[in-house]
Amino acid sequence: MNWLELFGWLGSAVLVWSLLQTRILRLRAFNLVGCLILIGYNATLRVWPMVGLNVVLAVINVWYLRRMLATRHDEATYQVVEVGVHDQFLAHTLRVHAADIARFNPGFHWPPADDQPAGAARRSAFLVVRADEVVGVVLAHAEAHDVAQIDLDYVTQRFRDFTPGEFVYRRSRLFTDRGFRRVVSPPGMVAPYYHRLGFRRTGDAYSSTCRSPPDPSTTGDGAGGARIHHRAQWAQMRVRRRGPPVGGVGGVRRGRARESRACRATGANWPWSGSWSC
């Protein structure tokens, strides 16, 4: 077996491996890699029908990957639906994914111990949906000092390469309208993603300070003002993802200048802050 045959077997193996992926983003990415390898292999052997097939499959994968990556932070694609803590569909969703939930949230139990009318009034439940498909579940309850403690932040396997729970935290009034000033992630959660949303680590959990969003009338009119506000939020988060400014006064100045440029690009003025709008 020469190197060319090994190259062809490698492409076939990657293609088969891609079909075993439960995460839709990884499936498309591995499938694209396998197609590219097989394009090179079949082109070398001049098997043009197979070259044409894999070119078409590669284009399809690129189209879907571009679409998924372009809409991963799009509120028009992912929506948050609040449900009752005793909602039957919520209970069904938790039962169906119980084993997977236990893997990433080993301390989670449902229903909670205070499953009484008074306790239910202190809890909130949200489903993150994409069209008619549930892609995530966020459960929270009220703690002292205006703290919203997240009990569960779960993403289904198909969408685990994304962070649909972020839409619950981006929808500012879901927490601020309830009087919360701080949100704390589930303690002991496996593979948390909150640092990507601007949360700060505190022990084995992450926390963020809530702020009421600015009045759209100060940033624009109606829906346009709301869009500017959300672009400003993401400009701030992109700056934070690059890390805190370093290098003394010069580093701080460069960090502020970088943030200012990002905010000007959104058409809004956003102050430097360590909190994420909840």
C-alpha cells in the first residue's frame, strides 16, 4: 500500500467519522475535511465523477457551516421562551435528556426540594428554541441579596458547539425586571462556557453583575435602537475576550482605545465595565 492509497483511506475514514458526530457543527466540519481529502485523492487518479461528487458535497458543507456560524449569535434564529416551572413540556424535556444532564450538571435534581407554591414562585424556567426545536434549558431561583442562582444551563448534543444559553443572559430584562442584580452559574458545572460571555470566575462558579439596558430612545428609535444596544453589548464582549489590558498605563490606554473603536463601529457609546448585561 503506497502513500496515495493511505491518503484515500484517510479521507474515507474522516468521512465515516463525521457521520458519527452528534454535534451538528462538528459533523459538517469533519465532513468537509473528508471531502477535501477525497477531492485530492480522486483528482490524482483522474476519477472525475468522484471529484465532482465530493466538490458538490464540500460546497454544501461550506454553505451550512457559514450559515450556522453567521447565525450562532442571532436573536432571530434562537429565541427564549419562558415557561412555568411545572410545565409538562419542560418536565418531558428534562426526562428525555436526564442522563446527559447528569453528565454536565452532576449536582442537579428536579424537582427541587422546595417544590411548594412558595418555592415555585422563587424559580424561573426558560427554553431556548431554534424554530420548533428545543436547543437549551435554563432554570434559576432567587437567592438573598438580589442574586439569581442558575440551577441548570443545559444545551442539547446537536448544538453543544454553540452557546444558546447566552440568549437568556443577553435578554436583559429577564433578570432585571425581577429585581436581580447578580447572576451566578451552577457550581460544579462540567465544561462551563461563561467566561466567553464576560462572566467572572468566583470559586467553582461564575458570576456577572446585571445592569438595566439603556432606553432605546437614547441609542435610536424603536427596534433600530434595540439593535444598536445589542451590537454595543457584543462589541464590549469581543473586547473582553481578547483579554484585559496589560503593560501599565500604556496597556490600559490601548485597551480603552480598542474598546472605543469597537463601540464606535456599532454606533453606540458603551462604558468600560467588568459586568455583563443580564
